[in-house]
Amino acid sequence: MDNYKKTVLPSGVTVCSEFIPSALSAVLGIYISVGSRDEEEEKIGISHFIEHSVFKGTKNRNEKEISLAIESKGGYLNASTSREWTSFYSHILPEEMDLAFDILADLVENPQFPKDGLDKERSVILQEIKMFKDSPESLLFDYAFKSTFGEKHPLSRLILGDLETVQSIKREDIIEFCDKNWTSDRIFVSAAGKVDHDNLCDLVGKKISKKEGNSFKRKSFSIKSKKVNTIPKPELNHKYVALSFPSLHYNHDLRFAFLISGTILGSGMSSRLFQKLRQELSYVYEVSAFNEFFSDTGIFGIYFSTDEDKLLCALKATRDLLEKLNFTKEEVENAKERLRGNIMISLENSGNRMERNVKEEIYKGKRSSIDSLLKRIDSVTMKEIKLINREYLKPDRFNLTVLGEEDNVSW
């Protein structure tokens, strides 16, 4: 039985919940469909800055009271920023649902953004950016997005912002951004676990009073990929490699075929890439494929790191593998089974259910049941898989990013 319910309130706020009879707790989130790709170029990082800064105090609570109210009940409170949304969420006992929503709504409705608090949080974020730049994997993926979509594309922006823009963001910028983007039509409230949908709708109706916005339509930008992007970093002991290209959007008919092909190619120790580059050739310690789907496009890629003297050999072996891709029916069926298993295991976590539901509502305007999701995976044909291999996974479609390398590589 599917215990999923959805209500769009007169204000325009979407409320969705999934009751899980066996759950002993509930996960609750408020999502706003604005993220780093929706920022102005001179204000890169403002969504993430706001996500941090709402915790510096509201009309009703100071910063310690915000966290203590949830943590003193054994609960958990956090927030995150992505390229296409900003979220605030809590994991609590069912009897604390009203309290948890009151706090989340307070963060969204009543942040004060005190100047001294903003200056302190700015310092924290600048440290976060420096820490990010000290992580080779994180830095590689930042550059891989630039290689894939182009330096100026909004998806290529660092979610954290950069040192210059974060230092320049003012309190007035933050208030203006919230007024413009945090509107009721872009707010989604999602809960999963031991939840009461009618009570949740009542809470949202009472606590969320953001103005309605104009119909939001995300701007489209042309994609200008860079075929080879090398970033010198002589202090590194390894060369960090990403091969990537713009792929499919979340609602594309071939998304599930892409997931299956990506699983066979680069997911786990049984994948083609792992078996070739690590088990057979010993060129790498780890290698994997990655997939991310957005509202209007996506990114697919291959990641590995290797010694300098093995870099060219590893790239050649990867190209050779891609040129000869021909997945068997057995591999496809195994990948389907693996995806089904991964989905079912992940859905034992109420937080995963909560986020899956709201993601579906944001991208599709409706949520597919688990049964229909599993059937869609089963329905993928060998013809679709061959199309993915032939049209998308051919070597010349990929763009190469190498962190720690000069200019002596090609693809």
C-alpha cells in the first residue's frame, strides 16, 4: 500500500508526506527551489551564505535556542544548498513534529540576518572554501563541471561561492535575494515516517506566509564544453582525472537506461572500469562513474586518480574500453537487479524517502510510486542500452579534466 499524500495549499506551497507504519520517528524538510545556478554572477555563493546565516537568529529564537530546541529532544537539525534547491530539515520523534516544523518555518519566515552574525558566518564560509580547495577530489569535480558546461554556465559555479564574491555579499543583497526567490510557489514541505498529513498541512498553513511569486522559469544557457582542461598542482602525489559530458535531464525517457549503463560501466568492483583499470592493469586504486540529473540537463562522468607515470596508459585503456562497449543481456539484467536492490535498501531510511518524494515533486510535479519506479527499471530494453552506448558513451563525447597535470595530455 502506498501511503503517500500531496496537497497544494491555496498559498501555492506544496506539502507531501509518506506515512511509514513501522517508523518510530519522522524526517521533515522545507525545500526552496532556488540554488547556486539561480544566482547572479557577482553574487555567487549567496544561496549557501543564506542557508548558513538563517541559523544566526530569528525573531523568536537566538542561534543557540534554534539548535537546542531540537537537540534537547534527541533530534537532529541541519540544512544544505545544491545547484537547484536550498533545504532545511530535521529528524525528530513524532511527538516533536509541531516543534520541529515551528523551528524550520521560523528559519524560513523570520531570519534576522544580524550584521555581526553575518560577519562571523562569512568568516566560517571563507574557511570552508579554503578547505574545499585543499581537497583534490572536491576541486577536480568543480573543474569537471566547468569542462562539461563551460566556465560561465551557472551549473559550473561553486555552490560555496568564491572568496571574492562571499566577501562582497551584503545584508541588503541577502534580503533582496530572499524576497525575490523564497516565494510560496517555490516552497515544498516534505515529511516521511510517522507523520500525519492533515496535521502537517495545518502547520504549513499557519506558519508559512511567504508571498506568491510569478511563475518561475529557470533561464537557459548555452553549453560550451572544454575538451581538455589541465590544472597544475605540483604538490599533489597523484593525478586526479574526470572524463565527463552534458547528459540527460531528470525527466528524460532514457534516464533509467543511462543509470543501468552507468552501473555496468563504473559502479562497484564488478564494473567494467574497475575490472580493467584496477584488477587487470593495476593503474588505479579507485575508479567509478558518476551521474547527476538536473531540471534541463545532466552530467555523466568517469573518475579516477593515478600515478604520473601511469596517467597516459590509464587514459588509453579507458578510451579503448569505451570504444568497444557492448553490454550483454546478462550484464543488463544484473544491473537492473542491483539498481532495484539499491533503491529498496535506501528506502529503509526515512530521510531518503523524504528527499526522493520532494525531488520528484520539484522536477516532475508528481511523485512516482516505488512499484512504478521498479517497473520502469525493468522495462528498459537492450535497444535503449545500445542507443546509450552508441550515442552517449563514445569516447569523443567526453571532456577531459586533469588536476595536477601540465599540458602534456590529450583525449
